[in-house]
Amino acid sequence: QVQLVESGGGLVQAGGSLNLSCAASGLPFSSYVMGWHRQAPGKGRELVAVMSGGGSTWYRDSVKGRFAVSRDNAKNTVYLLMNSLNLHDTAVYYCAARQLGRSEYDYWGQGTQVTVSS
């Protein structure tokens, strides 16, 4: 059974930082592409950052230069370091896993709340 468990969310002041973690189990982690998504209140879910097993990354424009995705394949864990947080970053953050070459994500975590206050 595949499980993705996020942690590290919380309440932070604007300009602050948070480091999210997502621990995976039940899948060949190193061969999966890991993506961080978020969903703000009243909005649709959006892809934030992606990292392949080989280390290739992608970021949405609004987080470039502020967020950094990384992974430790030995620990089956992917991270999202978020710096210079602003009010627009408030959302539930989800990690998800998909196989290389597929566009749809196969597995999702339960999400972790990130709230940025002014």
C-alpha cells in the first residue's frame, strides 16, 4: 500500500520560511517523479514544484527563486523549502507521485496546511 505523508506545515509570518517534508512508502521512490501541489481556499489545485528521480526540477513562476524542491532517495523523502513566504502562499500543500512519462499523478498525500500571516 502506497502512502505519502506530509509534515512541516504551520503558521508563519510573511517573509518567513517553512520546510515541508513528504515521506513515501510502498513504491519504488527513486523511479517516481514527485510533485508538490497546493490549493488555496476557493481556488483550484495548482502544481508548485516537481522533481524527478534523477534530479530534474520545475517550478511555477510565482515561486521561482523562493522555493526549492529536493529529495533524499535513500530516505524516500521529498522536501519543499519555502522562503520569503507571502500571503498568496497560504494553502494546503500536497505531495504526489507519478511514474516518469505519465502526466497524471497516481498517489497523493493528505496535505499539510501552510498559513502566512501579515
